[in-house]
Amino acid sequence: MGAVLLQVVWILLIGAVTGFLATWLGIGGCFLRIPMMMVLLGLPIKTAYAVNMAVIAIATIPGVITHYRMKHVYKKGVIVAAIGAAVGVLIGTQIAMYVPSRTLKIIFGIACIGVGIYMTYSSIKGKGKMPPRVTVDQVGKLEHGLKLGGLMLLAGIATGLCGFGGGIYYMPILNVLGYPMHIAIGTSSTQMIPVAAIGATNLTIHGYQNWFYVLTIGLVTMFFSWLGARTTKMMKAWVLKGIFGVLIGLIGLSVAIGLI
């Protein structure tokens, strides 16, 4: 009984912390979710990857519906980006299955450190800056050709190798290609649903999935994502992003050197 109760507590904690922080700080919670599942639930890193991707595919849906209604989703871009990233994530997860777990932890840790540095730097650089809201009705033609597909293919491979949702890779690509910030966020979030689902499916087929944790953590994550979104205005965005950047970097370092 005690073990079951403790498991429930861990599930609630993982879903609550990662779901709340993801929308409160405006960045995916996979950087915390994966190591938390490894430490608290004892999941192997490859199973944690599979659960994380499946949770992302489920928990991202409410936010994407909101982005679509607010006209932040560039449909042509989503199709091309999703196809490129989907092929990439299949390659990435396939490679991940044959990479030793210790090596995979090092890759994951280094990726987190890099993301943490990037987030901390960009938060300081963007201090006090709020990009104007632009909808798809206000823009002309945005990139949706081979350049977008090719870059997303590479991003998908990196996503599969690290078990992420992919947004941290997709967003810079869309920004560089001229997507306004709000459209980049909406488009990136939308493509994450099919891409993460494909990555999770590939890992599931090879026996690395745990559906109990997908459903329980996924439902808790959805609720606290909604709660986090309602709390966003309580603190300056650039401060939140900087804090999360430092946190991700420290977690990555801990995973890379074997503390997690």
C-alpha cells in the first residue's frame, strides 16, 4: 500500500511540476520530465524517452487548439515541417535504441546543458522585449519548401536522439526562416503532436513504452499546463526563462556525469 501511494505521489509531482513549468515558463517540460521519471519512477532512459514523447503528443493538444483559434498556425509550414521532423525523429529514435544507455545519458545531458545556456543567454538578451502579436492573416507567404523540410529533418534526428518534444530545436529554425514569434510558437507546437507521436510509436513497437505512466502523467500534465498558463503574468517572462535555463543546465550536467 505504501509503495502504491508513493508511486501516486511521484506521478502527481512529475505531472504537476513539468506541466506547470512548461506553460509558466513557455518552454517544454521534457528536460525535467525525463530525469524525474528516471529518478523517481526508476524508468530506464529509453522508456523515459517513449513516455515523454507520448505525453507531449497528448498534453500539447489543448494549447494547439488555442493557437489555431488565435490564428498562430501556418498550415503549409506545419505540413512540411512535420513531414521533415517525422522522418528525422524516426531516424533519431532508431539510433537511440542501439546506443548504450550510458552514452544516451551523456548525449541527453550535453543537449540539456546547451539548451540551458541558450535559454539563459536569450532571456538576458531579450530582457523587457515583447514581440508584437502577428497572425497568419497578417503575413504573406512564409517558408514552406525544401529548406524548411531539410532543417526540420535534422531537428527531428536530434529530437529522437535526446527524447525531447522538439520545440527547442523547431523554434530557432522557424525564427531564422522569418516566422513571426507567435506564429513560430503555434506552428512549432502543432508539429510536435504528430512528430512526438511517431517517435513514441517507434519506441513502443520496440518494447520501450509504459502506457500506465503515459496516461497518468499525461492527464496530470494537461491540468497543470492549463494552470501554469493562467499564472504566467505573475512574473516577468525573461526572468522565468533565465531561471529555467539555469535549472535545465544543472540537470543536464547531473545526468551527463552520472548523478542521475
